[in-house]
Amino acid sequence: MNQRIFLSPPHMSGHEMKYIQEAFDQNWVAPIGPNVDQFEKELAEYLGVRYVAALASGTAAIHLALINLGVGQDDEVLVTSLTFSASVNPIVYQKAIPVFIDSEEKTWNMCPVMLRKAIEDRLSKGKKPKAIIPVHLYGIVAEIDEILKIANEFEIPVIEDAAESLGSKFHNKQTGTFGDMGVFSFNGNKIITTSGGGALCSDNEQYIRNARFLATQARDNFPWYHHSHIGYNYRMSNVVAGIGRGQLSVLDERVLQRRKIFEFYKELFSQVQGISVSSEPENAFSNRWLSCILIHPEKTFGKTPAGLIEVLEKENIEARHIWKPMHTQPVFENYPAYMNGTSERIFEQGVCLPSGSAMTQKELARIEEVLRNYFNI
Ligand SMILES: *Cc1c(COP(=O)(O)O)cnc(C)c1O
């Protein structure tokens, strides 16, 4: 059997062990230390943002962002429906109410028209949403300027979920730096990884200071352990931050590698009727974290995402369905949702193809052969 081609496996640079060794040599094997401080500094520089808190996960970052905004019981938070569940779970941790917003055609991300409709409807019901969480799904930049315009008009803060879009830019400005706070993930499948980890960024020092405080069990400044807030154990380990420093040094290279893989698919599928790839919005630069396609059933004569995933799996190649919209998930289906049908259609037609930056020409050729056979290219 051929070796498995994974969807998006970790891709080490060779620089990681140096920082890990330093952590061991100095005995900073703890959720505090020089790698954590340096990783925060280097990430802030890369992003062009003033403050970063290195955390245990992207989910923790979203949770702390919501706490920073005072989101609590029965508060409403507007969030993209077409996303990973981690964008939504922290809203429920706070006993708040997720209100789902559908996608728009071009970027697959939060639809500004539906966002405005939702805000006006919630206001008419006497509830002002406490936050908006747009997501840059698969690294594709959302209509962030439109979303910010609406957020400013109604004075609702924005938490940008950039977990999948590290390195993506709009008008040359990094995603995650447009909202009041931005969230990143360094899970094993993301464009760079620390094995598991996340970060919260902001130009507002108070938000980041408070995130660090809450992430280390909310210890007040007393000679003994003294607590006036409920804390969390959400800080990034100094060992893990060492991996992050090594990975960050090759991030731009990883973005270019992923973009090349996307170009490979785009070129191949330009020869097939009924397959479309997601486009890059004007003035946006995508990290192309995952390359995704839509299969239009009426133009491809019975080809389906499930069919394609199955033939790839037979050759030991991993592909996946697009995220199943959150408003259709059993845990979330009773929450309010403002829908136009787009996210459900993208789910029905969408496939994520192998996109790992370490893929070899030989592996790409294996994928190409399956795709050519399945689609008669
Ligand atoms: C991965 C991801 C997260 C969560 O990050 P973790 O580090 O896995 O907790 C949040 N939102 C989106 C869109 C993601 O893809």
C-alpha cells in the first residue's frame, strides 16, 4: 500500500529543536519562560499588532476574547455558520446564545447582507448582540471591510477568527488584526503548528493583559494565592512556544507552498466542466490553508463529494467534506439562524483536497491520477 497522504499534516522546519533544547537547558519546562515571551513578540511583529497572548489553543483564545467583552448568560453573539465548532463552543461555555449567519457566494464567509438583517432583527426583538465573530475559512479572506462597517455602525465589537488564515492579508494587512481582537490556532493541522496552541492578539493592551491574567488562574497580586476572579489554565507551555518560534520563521514559505498546491488544483480543474474553486476576493492574499472545490452535480453527471472522497481513500489519500454548517448540527440546531441557503449548498458540493506544504511532486502525481480518472480529464 502507498504511504498515506494526509489532508494537512505538520511540516517542521528543522529550527524547532534548537528552541526546545534551550527550554530544557534553562529548565523553563513550564507555562512561562523566554520562548513564550519571544514567541509573543515575534508573532506580534509578524502580524503588525501591538500585543499577543500565547495560549493553549485557539478555542481558549476565543473564550478569553468573549470574557474580555463581558459576554455572559443569555447574551447574543453573531457567528458564521460555515465554520469549525470551535468558533461557537466558547459562546456556549459562557451560557450565551450563538446567532448563526449564513455565507455569501464569493468568499464562503459571513454574508454582510445577512449580518445586517440579523442585527436589525435582534434589535427589533430588544436584544443588542454583544459581539460578531467572522471567520476567514480555509484562509480565504472574508468581506471584512463590509463586516467592520456594519459593526461600527451598530457599535458591536468584532472577534476575528483567523485560526485558519494566519499569513492571509487584505490590502496588505494581516487577517486577525482588523477586529477588536484576533484569534489564531497552532493545532497540528494548521498552516504552522506548535502541536497544539493558540494566540489572542489586539492593539488594546487591557484585553491582552487580562487574557494573560485569566489564562494563569487569575492570581491577584498578593503575597499568597488570592483570587477575585474565576481563572483558567490556558497558557502556552514554554516548550511548545519553542516549536512555534521555529515554525514562525518559515511561515511565509509555507504560505507560498500552499498557494502553489492551490494553483496545481486550479490548473487541473480548469479542464473540467462543473468544478469550481473558491476565488480570492479583490485586494486579498490567501494563505490557501486548504484547497477546496465545489462539484456542481448537474454539470458533472453524478460526481459527488462522497464519491470523490471514496476513490481517493482507496488510494490511501485523505480528503474531507467542507465543514458542516453549525446551524445544522444537533447541538446548535435550536439557536437562531439567518440563512440564505449558501452554506448548506457549499457543504453539499464541497470537498477539501490534500494541501500539506510538504507534499512531494510524486504525491501530487498520485492525487492527479485519481482526479483525472474520476473526472475523465
Ligand atoms: C482550528 C480552529 C479553531 C480552534 O483552534 P484550536 O487551537 O484547535 O482550539 C477555531 N476556529 C477555527 C475556524 C478553526 O479552524
